[in-house]
Amino acid sequence: MNTQELCPLCGEGHVTLQVEQVENEYKGQKALLPQHFKQCNHCGSDFAGAAEAKLNKRALMAWRKQVDGLLTGREITALRTQYKLTQAQAAQLFGGGPVAFSKYENDDVAQSEAMDTLLRVVRRSAEAFRALLEEKGMPEVSAEVAQTNRPALRLLDTNQYRIERQREELSPHYNPRAFRTFKSTEDTVWKN
Ligand SMILES: [Zn+2]
């Protein structure tokens, strides 16, 4: 794809957008992650502009969240839409500041372990969700959820619950209990 954008380095060539799979390592795990960059057809220079840097940072953050046993941005979006919450309502309910959920869901920021735990508990139980709504004094959302959320009481199906738990335990990328024992101060570096 030719962007018709002039190369800022040589001023003569045009740059095209490129993606490569690059190996990353984090806490002893390796993964191939997409690396976006621009390349000049004249001088051959490659570099990442602001947009590419953002995409690269998000891909890296999403993967690190998985390694750390935190919910990914997509999982948080799924949880929020499961309960028919706007991002603003989610922030009001769970905390984290007005734009917190936009940042979590775009993988710009990793949620704290405490936030992650709260989100998991609510994801697992509509009962916990309603209790939290009461606690935070958000009855208008509560009334709506009481209507719409009844079929989502998945945990009453204990067999399905057992199967999902087994799947979690077996998945190498999705075992928060195992990874949390290796948590170090290194994590906090990635919280901004
Ligand atoms: Zn150039």
C-alpha cells in the first residue's frame, strides 16, 4: 500500500506501510507479534511513526497481559457488553477513572491485579454484578440488567462451569494462578 507520503529521512522516496512478525520474550515466554513500520522505496530506511508505534505497543501489551494472567482488552470488552454497560458506566461501577475502560479495552494500559480480580468475579457471577450495582448505588442499571441478564446466569450450569474451569487450567496462556506466583516489580513499569 503506497501512502504517497514522502520519506522524512531522504525527502525523495515514498514510504509504504509494512508489517512483520517479530519474536518477543517476556518472563520466559516467547511469541511472534506484529511489528508495524514504514519503509522508504528510495533510501530503504524503515521507521515507526506515532500510529505504528501505538499499534506495536498495543500488541505487546495485549500479549503481556495474557502472560501475566490478566484479562485482555477483548475479554474486558466482552464482559462489559455482556452486562450491557457503556465504558462510562463500567468506570463508575468498577473504578479506574473516566477513560479507564477505553484504555483497558484498547490494550493501552494493563489493569491492576485488584481490578482484574473484581472483573473476573463479576464475569463469573451475575449475582456479584448485581451486588456491586447495589453497593455503588446504580439502581437504574440494575433494573435494566434484571430484565436483560437473566439468561446469562451461566454458573447455574455446573457442568458447563466445570468444563470451562478445566479449559482454563489446561490453557498455557491462561492460568492466572500459576503466573501470579512469579509476579515481580517489573510489572509496574508497564502500568502507564
Ligand atoms: Zn527515504
